[in-house]
Amino acid sequence: MAAHLISKDQNGYLVPHTNETSNRIISNFPVELLEQVAEHCSISDLKALRLTNRRFGAIYSKALFHSLTLPIAVAEKEAHLPYPPGLGFDREEDVVLFNLMKQQWYRDCDLWQSLSDPNVDISVVLENMREIVVVIRQGTGWGVHPQRNEHYIAGIRCLNRLLKGGKKVMAVDMNIRMLKYSDGLDLAPLSPLTKLAVRWDARTLYFTPTSVSLDSFPPFPNLATLDIYFVDREHLRALSNLPRLKTLTFDASNTRTSNIIHFFDAQKERFSLETLETKNVLKDLNFSYNIVSTYLSSLTSLTLHTPEKGSWFSPSDVPEPDHRFEGRQENTSNTCNIWLQFQKCGVRLKKVDTYAPMLGILEYLSSYENTLEELNLRVRIYAMPDTHQLDSFVEKAWKNVIPMHTSALKKAGVWPETIPYVSSMGESENSVDSKNSFMEEIIQRKVFSVQRIEAQQVLLMCRNLEELETGGVRWEGFEEALEVATRSETVRRVKHHVEGFGKRPPPGPFSRVEYRLYRFRDDILWESRSYDWIKVPVERQWRMRVDIVPLQGRMGFVQGEGGVELALRD
């Protein structure tokens, strides 16, 4: 599986490659191979050896076990299979999936036995381990059977031993459902952590309401990085003493009872964030002067996401055609004031990744100069149903904001997202017909074209620009983006979003449009043979990377029979 990461030396021993991929080996190798890798590599070469499904008592060595993934099973028998009756799901498919997961649990038994057996010496592992990732294994994503089982008990015993003995563990990433069984966990050793992630797994992300208490958490006086997902407001008090917090990821998109303001209101200690990422409905949120000056005065990086699912922007809430734009103007007039407070408090961001339009965002970004290094504006076009307003907003972004930061800017991106409530799913089938005229008007006005005078001029002024991110509401603008990028002397990557996709969606809904999008890419590759790409310097051709979202697989410039052309890269 990862054979390309190791090779034999002159003595016939297996050793890891010295490039960056050797820093992380996902190992399902036989113990004999793992033993050779561990014994014949230096600590500096082997940063993380992630062991799954294998007993590793035979390979204790000087290797630096930096990160360990611990699988924990919370259900075991078919009778415990969580299944919501009456919802129309295929029972047989669930049983098949459950049986596959059960086989995985049995393969994990060796790992649990090695870690939980007090007669097995794991001091070498505990001495060097810095991070623990806890993975919950279960049959389906519809809940967890409350009955404990031997696999769960063994997993908890392993985790307790790792937490107690891992004196140098600084990072823990665990599923929040582990806290439902906190009576069996000793979380006191977590107090020295510098990084903590408490998250839901993807399968239960939107189906299981969170009612998990964080009261079993100890104080975290040294915590610098916190990733927290879907925590109710009443439980935030358990995370109220974080004097050294520098990086926060806060996801409240699946709960009505908490938002980012509640997190700041719960704090008892002052801290100064440098990086903030939040997935939160920001409508009408009031960022007070006290919040910004106390917690955000040193902020350099801000990422704001629209919730991708939830009651606010659910697909079932798609307005009727005659009212298709009502309720989509949430941040264009009198709502969230975060940008106004940033300007008032003198906050100077270096990275901004946000959906737009928002009240005061362009005024704030143009209020300071030569500081912004990365700008990503995901323009929600249905928030501004008037194309004149939309065109004016994009024009001001190119004309007023980016020229203020030409010497610092390394990445510039302004592109449309066609659906505000779930950016990863593209355009919904039931509303596309009613919005065709709006789309066509955007295309005709070339609202998001980088060939507009404002965009071309400012991009060529950016002396350090390395990445350009563009997009279209349909398939337009890709060739124009490449043309502008090839005229730049520094751009090394072009990322273009088609049909308003914010990112690659999960399997399923994407399959309806996947064929025509891949056909679009194939047409681009074919047509590129007739383009004049000679303007791309030879020394930059192999470095240029081209991506089309939401498709997988990157492209790049290569020397073809007729000259420089685009081609798929491995």
C-alpha cells in the first residue's frame, strides 16, 4: 500500500525514502517489514509511524512514534446494529456494512491487546508519542448502542493507559461521542495539552443531536489550538479558561443553541487569537468592541464558512421562483458587524477567506495596505439578485481592495458560489430553470471575468502573486484565467471553479453533473493544443499547476508535439 515510501539499501534492508512523503507512513505491512523500517531509519527521518490493525510489540525500537491512531469499537453484535425503523433504508445493506466493520474490529484486537496488557512494555512508544487520534468504529452512522462490550472496554483501557503514560502527548483528536462514556475515562492527564480537537465523525454529522457534556474536561492552561464542533451553549463553560489560545476552529452549523459569540462570552481568561475559523450563521451577530479588543486584536487569519447543512440553509428551504431571492441578503445591509469592529480596533488581517457580500468587508480590506497575503472572496450571487449590484461589488474588490496590497499579496481569488446554503452541492435541480436568466445576465456582463480591466491591471501589479483563484456560474472564464496567469511572471497555480461549485461535493448528488464536467475538462485539454502558451517561460512550465473545481486531478503545462499544451498530471 505504501511501498513507494520505502526501498532497500545496499545491505538489503528496507529504509524510508528521504523526501517529504517519508515523514508519514501509513503502515499495514507485516511486522517483519515494520521492524526493519523502524530499526534502520533515524528519528529525524521517521516523524510518524501510524499503526493500524497490527501488533507492534515486536518493533519497539528507537523510532519516534509521533502519532498513534487508536480505533475504538462501541458495538459488536448484529443485534446491536443501530437502525432507525421506518425511514426507508435498506436493512440488508446496513447489515453488510456492519459485518465489514466487525471484521475490522477483530483485526484491531491485536492492537488493543498489545496496548492494554500491563505485562507488555510500551515505554518506548509512550516516551516519544506526541499525538493521539481516537477513531470510533461502528456499523452505521445512526447512533451508538448503549451496551458496553469487550471491544469498547479494551479500547477505553488502551486510551487511559496512553493518556496516563504519554507524558509528552501534546495533541489529542477525539470523537465527541467518546464523552458519552466519560465515566470510564480518566481525562485528567489531558490538562497539559497544547492542541485539542473534539469532533463528530462524518456519518453522524447531521443526524445525531449533540447532548454531550464537556464537564469531565480538566483545565487547559497551555492549550494553544482548539478545534470544537457542535457543542451546546451550556457546555462551553468547560472551555472557559484558555489563556494561551492562539488558534480556534469553531463549528456551530448543526446547533441552534450556540454560536461564536457564546464562546467568547463564556471565557473567564483573556487570550489573543491569531487564527480563527468558524462555520456559523453570522446573521445579526454583534461582535462587540470588547470581544474584538480582548480576543481578536492580534488576529492575522480569518476564515468564515456558510453552514453547508442545517435548518438555516437546507435544500428543503429553497424559495419558490417568484420569491427566490428573499432571505438571501443577510449580510448586505444591517447584519453582522465584524468588519466594522475590525476597522475600529485596528485589526490588520494577513489572510481572509470568507463568503461575501458582507456589510463593510470591502471598506475594511481597503482601509490598510501592503499587509494582506491571501484573499479568497466566495461571492454568494443570490444574496445580490441585482446584477448591477453584483458587478459593482466585484469591481470594487478588484479596483479598491487588491491594489492596496500588491506588494504583499500571494494569493488572490474572487469567484461565485451559486448556492449559499450548501456550497459543496452545486445548483439544485428544482430551481435551476427559474434562475437561468439571472445566470445568463451574469455571463453576458462578465462579472467574474479576470479579463475585465480592473482585474488584469491589478493582477499584473502584484509582484509576489503565486496563486490565482477564479470561477464562473457556468463554464465561462477558464481560458481567460489561464491567459492572465501566463502573462504573470510569478503565478504558479490557477484554480478555477465551474458551475459555482465551492469545492468537490460528496459522492451521490455530484454524479448527476460529473459526466458533463469531465467532458468539459477533456474539451479544454483538447482545445489547449491550439492556444498560444509560448508566453509561459520554459522554466515555469513544469511548475504551473491548474485545477478545476469540483473535478479531481490536476493539470499542468507540458511540451507537446505542437508546442506547449495542457495535460493531466499524476
